[in-house]
Amino acid sequence: MSGVIGTKPQDSRIPISVVVATHKPYRMPSDPMYVPIHVGAELHPDVLPEMLGDDTGDNISDRNGYYSELTGLYWLWKNRQSEYKGLTHYRRHFATGSISRIFNRDRFDSIVGQSEVMDLLAERDIIVARKRSYYIESVYSHYAHTFHAEQFDVCRDVLSDMRPAYLPAWDHLMEAKSAHIFNMFIMSSSKFDAYCDYMFPVLFELEHRLDPGKYDSFNARYIGRVSERLLDPWLETNGYGYTELPVLNTEPVDWAKKGTSFLMAKFGMKKYGKSF
């Protein structure tokens, strides 16, 4: 069984660095490609003092309340050299594609490891989480029902001004009924850098145009949520192929509660007020 929180890595010279973003003590994968990082470390330095924080080097740690796990992504982009880079979450990981391991009693034994990832990356140098399907509504209408539509609308305006080549793919995604979300991916270093170069300026301008301070603390994290929808337009516009892996939740998901909240939001009764 791997450790509870992970500690500062002693050697960064590994071919894959997959940041595991966390804001609290939690069990971490044991595979050496995973790099546990305390996101928002500048805001809460005493929570995980022994873990690598996103407040070192070039960082945006103090904006974690708006950017969520993206402060860990930014840290990885600016401060660590690896052949491949990626992001997962403390309780949400890529699952192995191995049938012999997928049904392990210990969920952490079903998290994909470096050897399998390297084999996949040899075929295509981008791995993403399997698409989330909404079935009865579009990506745009789902977000409008559960959060605030203006966040997508202003993001579209920013793309129109800053990244117009990506606007057709953004509009296509808004009408679709599925998307690659969760900000989970592993890419070659060159594509990882290109993705960050595309995404972060858009998000910084979005923050400028739509002040997160106008929302409560839950909704102020909208920048992290909107960013999840910037991946598919980038993949589509550039014509990049990718491999999908299933998403593994290390904690049981209350699908009944999640489904009920989804329906209540869709039919106009109650927007989301907390994470599930």
C-alpha cells in the first residue's frame, strides 16, 4: 500500500511526470511517474508541509481559489522537465486498460502505471480521459443549467479575440453531447507546452473580463471548470489523435445523488452549489 500523502520527490529525471493535484492529505499512487503536489500551497502552507507545493519557482499558487488544479498544471509547465507531462487528481485517476487488473479490490491497484502509459504513448503521444456524455442535453446547455452561462459566453468572446482559429471547434463542442473533461491528460512535452501556451493566456484574459470575486467561493472556481472545455477545441483544430483511458474514482460515487442534482439543475430548480 502506498503512502498517505507523498513527499517531495528526490529525482525529477524520469521520462513521465504526472502531477497529482491535491489540497489535503490523501493516499497517492506508488508508481514513480506520479508527482504529488499541494495545490494552493501559498494560501494554505500548513496543510501539507512535507509535500512539494505549487508555490515554488514560477507559479500562480495564490490564484488556486479560481484556477483549482490548474495551479499545479502551471507549476509543471514552468518548473519541471520531462519527456512527457500530465495531470490527474487526488481522487480521480486514469484506470489501467488491463483486464486482469481493472477489477482489483484495492482501487489504487487499478491505476495505470508508467510501463503501460509508455506503450500507449508510443502509438499516440496524447492520452485523455474517456469522454463524459450528457445524453439529454448539449455541453453548453448542461453548463448553463448547472453553473452560469455567461462564463462560457465570455470565454467565447476571448477566443474570438485571441484564438479565432479555435472558434469553430469551440462552437462545435458547445452543441455536442459529450466532451473530454476533468483536466486529465498526458502528452509529449512539446504538445503539453503548446497546450499551456494556448490555454493559459485565454484563462488570464477571461479572469480579467469576468471577475471571479463577483461569485461565492464555489462559483469563483469557474476558471478551472471552463478550462476543461478548452481541450477538445485544441485537439480538433490541430487534428491531434489521442488515446482514451477510463477514469477511476478512488472513492465511491453516489450516482443517485449526482443524477438527481443533474435533473434538478436541468429543469431549472437548482444550480450546483458544491462538488460531487
